[in-house]
Amino acid sequence: MDSSSPAEPAQPADTAPASAVEGLRFAFGTLTVLPVGVERWDRAAARAGMVCAPVVGLVVGLLSAAVAAVLLACGASALLAGVAAVAVPAVLTRGLHLDGLADVADGLGSGKPAEEALRVMKRSDIGPFGVVTLVFVLLGQVAALAALYGQGWATGAAGTVASAVVARGALTLASRQGVPAARPEGLGAAVAGTVPRGAALGTVLGVAGCCAALAGCAGPAAGVAGSVIGAVLGLGAAEALLRRCVRRFGGVTGDVFGAVAEVAASCTLVALTVL
């Protein structure tokens, strides 16, 4: 999610509730390149869409795992499968999450006041902090997935899907009530503070349950407990970054949402590899 994404002004909070289909359309339409067509763009649709964000992660993760599995079946190495599992989500999101991560790294590393840091994040170029952060994050993700696929395609697939689900679950948490927007415009402002706290907590439990189920399907080598711990650690790292950004920038932006997702995915993969 990038703060430069087109967005209509947020509608009043008392608009009619959005249906599950409208929420899914909002989620897939804003978080992927899939041509679903967003029918509504208001606070109610944003609320439903961000609650559905982990479903987007499930679909993206399954598509990524499928590509990696095909490569393994054709005789490719675990390393190449890991590269593919990282590349597919980047393609499906137009690289917006990675772009957001780089922009947030530049903003945090600039050492400038909030308004100036936000201007740094809006620039089209990527600074040194962003480049270094992207390199290490992508290397870490590929290395972790290569290690998981080296244990078997099922273990690698479970890690791929789990990290994608956790990443989108972190977006739901970042959209919860009480988290302000740093700017009055942009996609970040459209979804900030829309998700009730109870729904956000339910999403955390659902994400942990999904990761446990994935680990169970992959077999004992994956470790159900380790998968749940990995999900919790991933969400915890994303929450730490979110709080840092709120203190530093005065709220969230589309770039912050992208950074939160990438950090959640990366920490989950590292934890799964170690555990």
C-alpha cells in the first residue's frame, strides 16, 4: 500500500455497512493487482476490506507456493523456489509494499521532523536507507524460504502461505481504531482507524489459527507450536514498527502499511526457519 495510490475522500462513518463481497472487493482491489473492481470507497467498505485482508494474504500465499512447487517439480533448487516465492507477491502487489518499506526506512533514517520526513517518503526516488533495507529484507526472505523449501515442498509452502497471511493480518491491526492517519489524504487515511479493536483481536487469533493449520498440514517437521510462535513474533515486530511510525510521523500512511506488512512477513519467515 502506497500513500501515492489514488484515493477518494473518506466518507462519513455512518454510511451503510458494507457486505462481505464489497469488503473482499475493496481488499483485493487495493492490496493486489487482481482485476476485481472496487465498488465502494468509503469508511464502511474500508472497514470490511481491512478485516478481510488476511484472506488476500491466503490467496497471494497460495499462488506463490504454487509457483514454487511447480519449479521444484521441474527440478529447480530450493533457492530458486525461495526466489519465486518472494517474487510472486511483489508482482501481485506491484511492489507497493516493498516501496513502502523503502520509503519508511528513508523517512525514519532522515532524522528530520515529522513533516519533512513525510515529504522525504513521498519522493519518487529511494535513498540509501531504503536501498540497504530492501536488500537485507529481500535477502532474508529468500534465505529463509530456501531453508524451508530445503526441508520439503510442503514445509516451504506452509511457510510461504503463513508469512503472507501474517503480513496481511498486520495490516488489519494497523487499521484498528485509535491509530491515526499522518495525512488527511491517500489510501492510508482512507483505512486508518476503521477496524474495531475487537475485530482486530479476532483477526490475530484467526491468523494464528491459520498458521497452526498450515503447519499441521505440512507435517510434524513444520511444528504447529513453532508456526504459531512465528506468527505472534511477526505480528509483534509489525506492531513495534507501527508504534514507532506513529510516534515519529504522527500517524500512519500507505507507506507505513507497506512497511508493516513486509516486516511481519520477514520476521515470521525468520522465526519459522529458526524454530
